Amino acid sequence: MNCYSKSEDKCLPLTTLDSFQEEPHETGILVHPDNMYYIDMKFSPPPQHAQFMRIDKGLWKQHVNPAKSHFLSHTFTNDNLHHNTAMLHVPAFTPAMIVWRNKSLMDHPIHLHGYKMEILDIHMPDRNRDCTRAECILPTKYNSPKVLQQLDNSIPNGRAVLKDTFILPAGGAVVTRIQTKSPAVWFAHCHLEMHREDGMAMILNVGNYTAPSNPEWLPDDFPSCSDPFVQSKMDQPACTCYHDGDVVLAQALTGDHRCSRDYLCMHELSEAANLDHYLPEGGGVSVRSEYSIPNYAIAIIVCCIVATMTALSTFASTRKRRKKDIVEGNDDIAKDRAAKLSKLARQLGASTAVLGDMDSGSQLMMKLRSLNFLGKVHHLAKL
């Protein structure tokens, strides 16, 4: 009974129970169509991890409670609310129906403070038809006010099971009915602490509540706005959630989502996202420095450093190429000298061979020519 849908084959819905009361309470009081409300919830997976609530098909909000003020203060007004506070306004002293719907792939234990809700009907989805690997579609079974009126007519007040906590099935819906009382504000949220802190929560404002003008009705130890603990609390940011078109499974947050965490609002609140706020009054872009050096001097210094580094790099590469060319040129010269010495050696051998066949005068002339030849060889060797 009232169990999670993963064990639904062994689970009986709450609507199978009957009241022990023989006569229903306040028979004949029906819910007006204007007092039929829808509360939707969904989960956004990483990297844009968040829980969202939606009131009456409005904006998806990552709920945040006011940080430095409270509803019980006589000075509190709606202006003190955070931009992303999800609040449902219902009239006082009247019956109201609330349809809770769930888009996420997991069940959520929903808890409402201050009231016992009548569980009128529970809708379980067809997972194969209504859900993907990322989320489920919102059930449309109760979209028509006529369906809710028929359900309201078929279950007299006081005949349904009363619960302040119920399991909202994954991809499903639960229809509840309450009989509102005097004006007050009540907190409703997922009973999983992480989900509540991540934004799966809302405020039920009955009768447009305002605190008494005399604060003496509060306990003496009730914290005030000037307490250090209250002052130490920081307001959460508020932004239109970033639309990441690269998110898998079509889970990008669209323009009707409002985020309330730093990591989800960096695209609007970071310094990089607000560079136009740092421009001078005259417009344009300027170099700014915390030091006493003029801005133009800093720009000149930076340009000189870049130019010097470029010149040094060019000089080093040119010098390296010249050394390479010199080495390659020396190799060519050495090869040329070796060829000349080889040629002179062959000529010297030929001259020696014919020296013995000559007379003394001819031999003298040949020796003189050989001395000249050896001088050339010596010169080449020195080179």
C-alpha cells in the first residue's frame, strides 16, 4: 500500500481503501473549476543537474525559499520572494483539487505540511509508450476540468483516504483534494532531501496570507532578520537556464526554465558574461591597470616585447640557415680539391715515367717543371 511503482505488481493503490465513516463530512460541497490546480515536476540530468516545479502550466522553476526574510514577519511582502519561488495561491475556507504530475523516471514521495489530502485517484503510465530513456511525458488523463468534476462528484468529502505524504509514480499522476482553512503558508516538497534542496518544492499560500502587524505573537526566541544566522545566508541567483544544444537525449533546458544555482547561471552572472559592464562610460575598449604606469605605456611595452621576441627568433633561424649553407659549401670545396690533387698525381706519375728516356738537358727541364708542379701540390695541400 502506498509503495513505489517498481513493486507495483504487489502493490495496492490507496484508492482501494474505504473510509470507516458511515456518513461523509460536508456533503454537497463541490470543487469549483477555478479551484482545480496542476503541479508538475521534473528532473534535469547532469551537466545541468536540477529539480524543477511548475505551477498551473507556467514556468519550470528551480524552487528557492526567501533567504533573509520569512513569511511570519509583519513586514514580509511578495517583493521579498526570490524570483524563482514556486507558489500556488488558493482561496481560504474552500475545497480545492490539486493534480500532481511527474515527468521524471523515478517515483517521488510528496509531502504537504499543514493538511491531510484526500487521495482521489492515481494514474500509472505505460512505461513503454509514455517514457523514453530520459523522461516521461506528462499524463493528460486529467487535463479536462470535466474529468476532475466527475471524479469530485463520485467521491464525497471524507470518503477518500487521507494522507500528508504519498508516492507520486514515475510518469504518473495523483489527484488530491483538500478543504482549505484560515490563511497560512505551507511548504510542499519531495521528501528526498537532495531533491528538495535541488528545487523540487513549492509553497501553498492559502488565502493570500500576511502575518499579523504586531510581532509580539511570535515566540521570544524566534529569529529575526537581524540575527547573524539569517544575515549569513546568501541569496541564490536567478536566471533563465542555459540552453545547451549538445545535451544528449534531447534534454536541453528550454527558455521556460528558471535556474537558481551558481553553476547553472554562470552564462548570465559570470564576469565573462558581463564584459559590457566593464566598458568605460564613453564606450569602446581600453587597457586598464592598477599601477601608476599610464595605459598607453603598458601597451607600448607589450608591443616592444613582442617585436623583440619576433626579431630574435628570426635572427636565430637565419643564423642557423647560414651555418648550414657554409657546411654544405665546404663539402663542395673539399671535393673539388681532392679531384685536382688526384689529377696532379696522375700527371706526376706520367712525368716520372718518361724522365729516364730523356737526355740530360731535357731531364733538367723536366725536373724544373716537376718542382713547379710540386709547388702547386703544396699550395693545394695548404688550402
